[in-house]
Amino acid sequence: MRRRTPPPPSPLPQRDGVDPVRVRLPTGDAWATVRDHLVARLAAGAGVIDGMLDAGRIVDVTGRPVPRDMAYVPGMFVWFHRELPDEEHVPFEVGVLYRDEHVVVADKPHFLATTPRGSHVAETALARLRRQLGIPTLGAAHRLDRLTAGVVLFTVRPEERGAYQSLFRDRRVAKEYEAVAPYDPALVLPRTVRSRIVKERGAMAAREVEGEPNAVSRVELLEHRNGRARYRLTPRTGQTHQLRLHMSALGAPILGDPLYPVVTGPVPTGDFRRPLQLLARVLEFTDPVTGHEHRFVSPRELWAWSSYEEWAG
């Protein structure tokens, strides 16, 4: 089996901890110029692309600006920096639980995306850590939802990233989550929930359907008081929103969840009240590079348990 040739290194440096965009011109297309292809492919519009080309902001592999009339060459790469959106600052710190020459283990707060995506670019855990630690090569081995807090693994060396990503792909990582949700004395726990979850492209929420289960979660009750409970959640699989959907299906939706059991209106920009009460508490694995046994635990507290009035206020 032939290995894919890795793309050439970017001729542009990172900006604010964010990598430049790389575009490969596909084979089989018959565009006259690089400009024509970019106008057709990107949603920025012809005027924006022309302005970027005229300003020398789109470059080739050597770092030289691409002129408007450069001929289209299949397989060619070009790079540029996207215009960063106006992002609301997430007023919570990213903690660092562990760091060595191979990995950085972070404790991500609620409301902060793990990696650049959509309207969240510079205000992400990855970009912040690159700036904070001075490690431009830092990459994410996996992701947590923006609304979920807790332990996230990042890699230092690009050539080792695949080894760490394979831990998650091959389910060789032990993960424990903690959640605060309503207490139902009739709910028999512990139990293992199995269902088939699908999430259509463009849909905000996932849903359960008939069919062979592809999502398995262990749910345990840790303690309860005042009509609320603290739960330990152990996912055996990694479907999108799996724990949130399974808790909702049990009749105990996680506090602060804007999607389950029903999709509510979007939270106003800058409103950081009532964070989703879901925390990736524990991450445990054998390091595929060093062979060391690792167990990392987030020290965060879920506000709806430690101070419900503050969370709900």
C-alpha cells in the first residue's frame, strides 16, 4: 500500500496561534487560472479573492505571491491567512495538567472550542496553548465539545500525532466523565445504555434510531441532594453528543444542555452563565511513544453541584 506523500511545509508562519489555510488544486479540473478556481471553491467572493491576490496575501510553496493570471496547475498548493472573525473572549483559563517533550495535557474550560472551527478560531484551546506555551507545532489528539470542560490531550511533535490519535480511534483510552442532572429515585442505576445514534450533516442535535447499537455508555449515581445528582459517565464508544443524548433518554438531561431534550434558542454572545454541567474528569492511557502509564484528572468543580445558586443566577 502506497503511503500518501505529506504536503509541503507552509511558507507562512502561524498568526495568533492559528495555521494558515492550505489549498491543494485538485487534479481533473480544467480551470484556466488559480484565481478562477479559488473564486469557485471559496465562499469569499470574487472581489475578496482579487483583493487578496493583489495584496500578495495568497502565496505558493516558495512563499511568493500568486498573481491573478497564474496558470492552474493540478496538485499545486497555495496558502493564505483567513480573516479572523470578531470573537468574544472566553473569560476562563486553560489549565495545563502535564507537559513533556511529547504531549501537553490541558484542562479545558466550558465555552472554549478545542480546535479552530467555524466562527471559533483564535479563541480556542489549541490556539491559546500555542501562544501561551510557545509551541507552534502543538496539535490536538482528539476533541471535546465546546460546551464540555475537562481533560484534553495535545501532541507536541507532528510526526507523533498519528500514534496518539490512534489511541482514541482504537479505543485504547479510558475516559470518565462527570455530570450534574436531575435526580430521579425511580431511575435504576448503575446501568449500561446502548443505542444507535445518528447525526445528519447540518443538524444541531443527534438522535437515536432503530438498529444495531453504535453507542454504549455506563451511567452511575455518585450522590444526590436537593433534587439534583452527580453522575459518573463512562463512554465505551465515541458518538457525537453520546453522553448528553443518553442522559436525556434516561429522563435526566444534563443541566445547561441547550440541545437535549429540546433544542433551545441560541445563547447570546458573551453569555457565559449556566455552562453545560458535563466534565471530562479522567483520561487514562499507555503512552504509545514512551510506554509510560498516564492517568490525568481534572480538578474542576461543576458549578451546579458546588454552588447551584451561582450557576443558576
